Amino acid sequence: MFKKIIAALLAAAMLCSLLVITGCDTEKEAKPVILVVSFGTSYNESREKTIGAVEKAIEKKFTEFEVRRAFTSQIIIDKLKERDGLKIDNIEEALDKLVADGVKTLVVQPTHVMSGYEYDDVVAAVKNYEDKFDNLAIGAPLLTSDDDYATLANALVTETSEFNKDGTAIVFMGHGTEHEANATYTKFQDSFKAIAADNYYIGTVEATPSLEDVIKSLKEGKYKKVVLQPLMVVAGDHANNDMAGDEDDSWKSILTKEGFEVECVLKGMGELDSVQQMYVSHVQNAINDAAITFGK
């Protein structure tokens, strides 16, 4: 019996030596990764309906890749860990893990709506790791090309068709930013006009067009009812509180005081299949631009 064990060990050693001599690699190459980077949200139900749905759509399309998640908001990351015991990596942690796992092909797809400060920060963080990957690509935010604007405008008009009636205005709440990318909101408003969706309006929480700007347009249009919906990937804190909250300074409360009938739709854009497919398209564009292939 002892002689048989020794013989088996010698055979195994000879096989390993042969593999080394012939240059065969017994370790499997790390699977390429798509890292989906989002601001994040502490609203669990909305997170899975939006960010989770975008990730699943990407995973379904790009089967050659592993899909991973990272958030950029450390406040949200810390809250989820403390409240729910849920660990989500920030972007640096996610990138460090990718390097440690030996990943050589990486596509980073942010779920940001525009190329504002948050998107710039993602790009800057990823560029610090450029020398760690053989193939590296970064996808564009949701609204980048003229086709993106037209696609999203048509998708939102279709999604809200049940509210599109005489005397009703559909108002989308955007975040707003001091970044020059805030011009995205004006351009998107023009995209509604281009498809004759003249009762569709955009306002922002922290920039222009402001709610006051929107109210002025609503009064000029003599609308009686206003439907509010977030122009955000998730229906998180801004949507639930700043838009639909019961506090006096919420958009719902202010518009009600102005004499409008108000209905709130707490649905993040990430829930829409058309929006999910826009992100899928941006991943594909990033892969094509980086000339990433899989032996085809």
C-alpha cells in the first residue's frame, strides 16, 4: 500500500514538471469584469428595481463578463452596512479587489445620468488604475449622444402616456448641479419639445430650471393637474422627500398650495427596460471603442 502511495506521488510530481516544461498554465485566467458604478441608495426596494435591474440587463447581454457593483456615496455605503449588514464596495475598494483577483479586462459602466462631478470622479478614480489592466474601458453616462436624448424622451412619454391628458402637466425632478453638465436639463427639455411633448417639464432640486421656473410655465399653460416623477435612476431620498414628501417645502406641498392637483409617481428611471437597454448599449460602445474581443 505504501509503495502505491509513493508511486502516485511521483507520478503527480512528474505531471507537474511536464506542465511547467511545456509552458501549460494550470491556473484559469480571471474572467473579464463589468463594474457597474452607481451613486447608490438606501431605499432597498428601489435599489433592486433600478440599479439591480440595470446590472441584470448588462449581465444577461454580456455573458463573457462577470458583473460587479460599486457605489460612490460613502454615506450610503456606511448606512447600509450599519443598518442592514450589507457590504457594498466603494470604487477604490472594488478596483483593488479586481487587481487582487487578477482581472485583466475591465469595463466600468457608471449609471449616472450625465457627465457631472460624480461621473468625473469615477473617471479620475479609474485612471489611477490604468496600468493594472491589459484592457480598460469606461462607458458613457445615460445622456451623452443626441440619440440618447431622443430615446429617453420618447421612453418617458410612452411610460407616462396614461397621464398625458388635456389640462395635465408631467413634471420630472432632476437633481441639478453647479457643473457645466447642468445644461443637460435644458437640452433634455428641448428633446421633449422636439417630439411635441409640450406638457412635459423638467425642474431641478439644486440648480436651474428651478421649481419656480416650472411653476411659472405651469401657470402660463393653465394646467390643473401636475404629475411628478423623478428624472433619476432611483426613486430615493430626493424622490420620496423633496418631491413627494408631506413637509411644507416638498414639491408636492408647494404645488398643491399653488392650486394644482398633484399626483406623485415614485418610479426611478432604472425600472424602465428602455433605460436598462440604453446602459447595455453604452457598455457595448465602450467594448467596441476599446477593441475588446474574445477570440472571435
